[in-house]
Amino acid sequence: MDDPSSEMTIGTVGAIILGWLLGLLSPAIVGAVQRHYRQREIRNGIICELAELRFRMAATVWIFESRFGTYDRSMLNCLLSVLETYKGATDATHLLAIIKKQAAFDDKMLLELAAHQKAKPGGGLNVKKYRVPYLDANIGQLGIFEEESRAAILDIRAQLELFNEEVDEARLNLRMTFEITNRENHSAVVQNVETCYKNLGQKAKQIADRIGTVLSKR
């Protein structure tokens, strides 16, 4: 007859060995799970920050299009698509209502609106720089994105740097309009300000469009 104590000993040893093996595997498994959730957290954080930047860039486009009287239906529809999907921290309800109302105008009313809102050269705007601190802090983690999206995000980051450099240029030229008294030189500086504003509007649109492409692939 088999000795029960012998079976108990074998069972106990087996449990000990299994526990030991699980103990060795657990840190790896736990680490893999933690990495998975951390990567998802980083991905979501970057996407949310880009969505916020897209909203701000779209609003910037609206400001500059209004300034230059280049307000049109295409611009309004693009802005609407951004506002209707935006779920960030800024309350865009009022702006969305305004854009929806203007988008319902006929072509003649839109032309009149554009002419009415067009500003005279020389006026200043409070142009702002924009940052993506979360993306910057996790720039080394972009491998969690597919190659196409990773390249697009890096391009967005580069375009934002160019946008911010243009903001510095606009501010410098605007300040010079108050310092230069020579009429000819003053006119040249005013034109430089207008050129900077046009460049900013174009860059803002490029950034918003590029972000839209990234968000559509998530």
C-alpha cells in the first residue's frame, strides 16, 4: 500500500515548485500588463493634447480669415467639423453656435460678412504661442504609434515650432510699428506684420489639417 505521507510530501513539493515558478513569472507578466496600460495612457494623452491643439489652430484660422476678409463657406465647414468633434477643456458652445449661424448664410451674406470683418492694415493682434508639453515629455515613446502616424506627429511638432517662430517675428514687427517714425519705413514694417499674420493663418491651417489626419487613424 502506498504511504499517504509520501503522496502528501510529493504534492507539497509540487505546490512549492509551482509557486516558485509563478513567482518568477509574475514580475514579467505584471510588468507587461503595466507597460500595456502605460502605453495606452501615453497614447491617449498625446491624442487629447493634439485634439486641443487642433481646436486652437482652427480658431486661429478663423481669426485670421476674418481679419483679411477671406471668410468663406469652405473655412466655416472646416471649423464646424473641428468644433463638432471637440471634447476638450475649453467651452466651445458659444463659438459653435456662431459658426453654425454663419454657415447658414447664403453666398451674398457671407461676402458681406467678410467685407464687414476685414480689418485695415496696421492693427495688431494678440497672437499666442502654443506648446505640447505632454508630447514633448513623451517624445521618446512615439514607437507606440504606427509609422505613418509617428511621422505625422513629428511633422506637427516641427510645424508648431515654425508657427511659434512666426509669432515672435509678428510681435517684433508690431512693436517696431510704434517705434519707427519714418513714413516709408513704417509702411514697410506694417506690411511685414500683415505678411506674418498671413503666414500664421496658413501654418495654423496646415497644423489643424495634419492633426485631423492623425486623429482619423486612431
